[in-house]
Amino acid sequence: MRTIIELPEAQVEALDALCRREGISRAEAIRRAVAAHVRQERDRGTDPAFGIWKARRVDGLDYQRRARLEWDRSGRR
């Protein structure tokens, strides 16, 4: 697929320097950048709280049950 993009001159200069250093075309550099960005976004996941309990030595479900028992005893819901 072909696409046209506009870049500020500073980005074009930085891109050209990268391409010379890596020995690649602008198109290849942009393909790599897009692939890296897509991979980063995919790996980030959709829920920033995912895995938040993994370092704890407490069972999450047990913790939840105990907390709810405290709420029941206090009369709040």
C-alpha cells in the first residue's frame, strides 16, 4: 500500500540520518517504525491494571471475599 505523509523538516533530516546510518531506504525506516509502534501498542494490552496482583502473596479472590464480609458487617454496601 502506498501512502503520502507530511513530516516536519527536522524529522526528515533525522530520518535521512538514520537511513544513511542503517543503510536503508526511507520507506524501510518508516515500515520498521510503524511495525514497532503497532507491536508496542498490541503488547501494552487494553487493561492497564492487568497483572496488578501478580507480585502479591495474597489470593485476589480471598481478599475480595474478606473485604465484602467487612462491608456486610459495617452495614454499608
